Amino acid sequence: MLPVLAVLAAAVLFGTTGTAQALGPDDSTPWAVGAVRLTIGGTALAALAFSLGARQRRRTAAGAAATSARPAPRPVLDRRALLLMAATGTCLALYQPLFFLGAERNGVAVSTVIALGSAPVIAGLVEWALTRRVPSGAWLGATALATTGVVLLGAGGAAAGGSDPAGLVASLAAGAAFAVQANVQRRLMDAGWDPFAVGGAMGLGGAAWGLAMLLFADLTWLASPDGLAMALWLGLATVGIAYTLFTWGLLRLTAATAATLTLAEPLTASLLGIGVLGERLSPPALLGLAVLVAGLVLLAWSSRAPRDPAPYAVEG
């Protein structure tokens, strides 16, 4: 259950992202906030992941020496691995302005529901296409419940406050970026890369994209106490710590399962939107919260089963 709890904890931290932006300076923009979050968070993620990875390798080497066992060969950093690692950083970079644009147009609760509600469906379809293996009944049932919940949330939120088409497209695109990122990480780990190397590479790539984005961003809001606090929280907590937890959990879970577990993000975002930002959801949306919780519980319960050792297993 530890991988499940790690991914759920990461999802809760992810869920604070939109609220943190909404509570930040009014003159900040989705592009600028995304660039700052990428730069700070990517750097923190790389430092944390590479540090933990080195510590884990030392422990593994010490254990192998004590038992006279031959350590497992490290994977080769070839062209394919480099491209996949670059893809994780690119997906992380794409997610930022798309997500914040959706939150700006449609509110935190609705935009997060749309972005993360689409992620498990896209992740499952991509993984299914890559593996040609049908997901288990438990995964399908949990995803159906969770997806129903986010549809009810999205419909209820839209009915309460209206839905902007551009914001809708941005949120869906953010969900697709997250789903592809999860699948690419899974491919790297199935090839023998440890989760900390994968997370560190994603952080480096994201930070590089963030620095490039900063060249075209207005950062005057960053000089205010609220702006600095928002930037540090978004970077350190919702990227550095959250993605480290998510990547570690993904080692023992499939991309589709992990993406479904992260539906705890729209749950957290909806609760914060209602309780902190005063956003109002209709009765169908509130029902969606309950259905979403049911899906998460079912998925957490089904994830206790041992993971299929075959490569690219669909079900965890």
C-alpha cells in the first residue's frame, strides 16, 4: 500500500496548485506562474531525486557487497532513453501554462476536474495501445466510477459558473500532457531506470524549459510577499516533493493506475475551491465528489494485489 499512499499524497499536493495561484497576486499570468513553477520546482525535483537516487545506489551496492551478490547492470543511456527523458521534461513544461490557463478561465475546481479527469482515460488508452493487453475488471470498474465522478463534477461546476471553451481545451490538453508523461516514465522504469533518475531527468528538463519561458514572462508580481510565497509553494511542494513521491510510487504501479489515483487531485482542488475560494458547486457536482471517492477506494483496494511481473503490465 505504500506506493498507493505515496501517489495519493502527491495528488493532494498537486490539488493545492490552483488554489495557490488563485490566492497569489492578481497581476500574475498563467505563463509567468508556470515558468516560475517549472524553474524552481524542476531544480528542486532534480536535486532531491538525484540525491535520493545516489543514496539508494550506495545502499544497494553495500548490500550486494555484503552478500557477495553481483549488482544488477545499469541501463544504457542511449538515444532512446535520452529522448524519453527529454519527453518527460517537455510534458511537465506543457502542463504548466495549460493548467493555469484552464484554472483562470473556468475556476480551480472545474478546470482541475477536467484536466485530471481526462488523464486516466488517456493514460489507460495509451498503455493499452502500447501493450495490447486488456486492463483488469477492477481497473475498469474503478476508472469508470472515478470518471463518472469527474463528469458529474465538471457538469455541476459548469452549470454553476459557466464553461469557457478555451479553458476547456487547455485543461484537456493539460490532462493529455500528464497522461503521456506518466506512460513515458513507466517505459523508462520498465527498461531498468530507477524512479529517482527518471524524476531527476524530468526535473532538469522542466527547469530548462522554465528558464527559457522566463525570458518572455512579466515577473514584477514575484517581488511581493504573496508572489514569492506562491512561487515557493508551487515550486517546492507541488513539484519538488510531489513529483518525487509520484515517481517513486509509479515504480510499483502502472501509469494507468497511478493516473487514476491522482484523481485525488481534483477532489482536493474541489474541496479547496469550495472551502477556501468560495466556489459553488451544484448538487450533481457534490454527488460527483462522492462517486470519485468510491472509485479511489476501489482502486486502492485492488492495487494491493502483486504486480504482474511481465513487462509493461497494464494492471498493478
